[in-house]
Amino acid sequence: MALLKEVRDYYGDLMLYINGDFKRSETDEYMDVMNPALDKAIARVPIATPEEVDEAVEAAVDAFERWRDVPVPNRVQYLFRMKEVLEANKEDIARIIVQNHGKHIDEARGEVRRAIENIETAIGVAYTLYKGEFMEQVAPLIDEYMVREPLGVFAIISPFNFPVMVPFWFLPYALAVGATIVVKPSEITPLPFYWVNKLIHDVGLPPGVVNVVYGRGEVGERLIKHPDVQGVAFVGSTRVAKKIYELTGRLGKRSLLQASAKNYAVVMPDADMDRAAANLISSFYGNTGQRCLANAVLVPVGDAYDKIVPKFIQLARQIRLGYGLDEDVDMTPMVSRSSMERVLKYIEIGLDEGAKLSLDGRNPKVKEYPNGYFVAPTVFEDVSIDMKIAKEEIFGPVASIIKADNLDEAIDMVNSTRYGNASSIFTSSGKAARVFRRGVKVGNVGINVGIAAPMAFFPFGGMKDSFFGVVHGQISSVEFFTDTKIVIERWW
């Protein structure tokens, strides 16, 4: 089994992957792929032409009829080999994630682990999916049963913040059930999946089962509109998710769309404040705040305010900035210059709205990496629920703090946001935890857990403007890629 042995400073031009072959795009348009700690180009990614997008879909269409007829045990063997090759190369993959996205190496290792866990879960699903539901003798000499069959070709459009994990919320399940796919990674962080796909290529999947194209929104739109694409699995912003939801609705296609978030963390007076503070710091500032499960608003209840806020600010102030390949740093740069500028703009908005800037993360000095896209941990106090910094997704290392008088008021704050991705509570009271769990309108709930990230064998939750569709990602995507067929038969 070949190891990557490709971790380096520059990777050249990325190639499309169509019908089992890597091919140079015929486009005239390329984008630089950046290392955000160095402000340095490390590759170029092509913007696929419309004809290349169509070619990828057509390859998946041609492969579908053959792939769906591959016996389930044989399909599963490809997934076993995929898991094995990712395991063997997990450290190199993690390092490439750091080079392109900028996250800390430990976070990148965790991302790769979650991708592998989804392969493992898909293997388990494949062995149990086709048992069907059988009822013998529903009428004299008549039996009835249900089978589940793959629908065809699907598009997977993934975000910049988890360039390896998110495609694997869908890819192994699609392959397990017999669907074929075209993946469009983020044009900002295409490099990690590019190299993962090189490993997938070595697994020996039949040509056309997996295809990869690159580009901006117009490439994704052409994928979705292609008449042979049955649906799209997408993770990204609510703004884009709504557009895709409307488009797939008009076209009569399936959509599974995980979208934006504004997550609140509630701290009760009876919480273990030292443990809560440490957990909160990682949930607000891990991945530099660039994840849909990151907490963004801290809600101390009653006298918890004076207990938790000083600890939280003190720990935030101690966070060390640097390059993610340095094991000793705590937080890394934003993924791009535009992301950094967006966060800085929100800090200015918070000041204009009258919030108190208790910890200013603007323009930090990172001696070894003076050109990196760094924003240090930022904390606002005296925030009100109607402020933009309390309502809008900032997607960066900015914490807003709002005091609540009681748990009911805290739950009302959680539910006042248009989003419903996740929320956490820190408490020693089982009663308070139960009231919170039942009261908040979010898809993922943490109880003394800051990042409520579901394991692969659970669906990835989301409500309100954080999710559009019927079934969620990870294990639930099996239903997305398939449909049921009811068979009623009689033999004389």
C-alpha cells in the first residue's frame, strides 16, 4: 500500500478526477491555494469548465448501473481498503489539512479520525441495510416486503472548514448503498481532499464511481442542475443552502443541506466552574471558531456570571497563537484573508453597537508568522440579544456574553436565534439539564460538553435555518441516497 510521502511546501496544479483518471483541466482560470499562516500560495486549483462538470456527471451515470449490481460484500471490501489506506496515511493527511486550512495539528488529526469513523459506520450499515422488512402471508398466498435501492448519481459540495471530514459524512454511505458521486470540494481548501482522493484512487474503485471537480458556486450550480444528478448533499452557509433548497425544489431533486449556526452556551450557578471554563475555551476558540458547532454566545445564569466570566477571559488571554504544525500553540490563523477581515468587521460592529470589548483580539503580533491571517481570542461583555454580534454568525474567535436571570430566560435566548444547530449547558443539576434538553430548539445538545459533535453512527442534527431537507448527514444519509420499493408477490 502506497503512503503519501508528498507533504511538502508546494503542490503544483491540482487535477480533476473523472472516470477513474486524474486529468489536467482545460480551463484558463486557476486560483491560488493558500497557507494561511504564511500568506503563501502552496498550490493552484482549476475552476472546472461546464463541459468538464458534465463529463464528471456522465462518468458517474455510466458507472452507476454497474456499481449498483456489485454485490454488497464486494462493495464493502472497497470501504475496508479505503479505511486501511486512510489509517496508514492519517498523519500526512492531517499535516496537509494544517497547511491549507490552518487549523491546529491535533484538530486536523481529529478531523481525519472522524472521516475514518464514517467509513467504519458505513461498513456496518451496508451489512444490515438489505435485510429488508418481510411480512409473510398478508393475504392468502400473498407475501409483502420492502427493499431499499440506490437512486443514481449525487453531488457532494463540501465547505472549507472540514475539507476531509465533511465529504466523508456522505461518500462512504453513498458507495455502500450503490450510488455514485461527484464531489466539489471548497475552492479555498481543496488540497486535503485532493490528496485523500489520490489514496481512494489506489483502492481500485471502478472508474466513474467517485469523481472530483473544483470551482466556485457556478460549478456547484451546474452540478445540481444536471438532469442526471438526483440530489445534492451540502454543508455551508444558510445563504447558499437556501438557494440550493429553492433550486432543488424547483427541479424536483433531493437535498440534504447543513447550514449556518449561532450556538449558545449556558452556565448555571451550580456548574463546576474550573472544568466548565476549560471546556468553554476549547468550544469557543477551537478551530479558530470556524466550525458550525462552535459556541459563540456565553450565557451565565444569575451569580454564575461573576464565577465564570473572569475565568473565561483569563484563559482566553493565555491562548498562544501560531502555526498549526507547532504542537505547542493553542490557536491558529483564520482560513483566508477575507475571513480575517470579516471577523475584524464584526468586532467593529460590536463596538458600534455599544458592547464592551473586554478582550481585543485585533492585530495580534505573531513574531514567527507576521503575514498570517491571525485574530486573537476576543470577548465582548454587555451584549444584548438584539445586537448583530449576538444574532449573526461570525465564524471566528469572538465570544459575546449575555447574562440571564434564570434558566427559562436562558432557554428563551437560545430559541430567539434563527439558527438551531447546537447549544450546551453546564450544570450539576439533572433537573436543569433535562429542562434545558427538552426546551431548546436545536439539533445537537451538550450537557457539560461544549462541542456536541455526534459520532458517525448518529445523524448530525440541525433545526430552523441550520438545516434544510428531510434527513441529516452521517448515518442518516443512507436514506438520502436510496429509496424504498415495496414488493407484493403471489405464487400459484
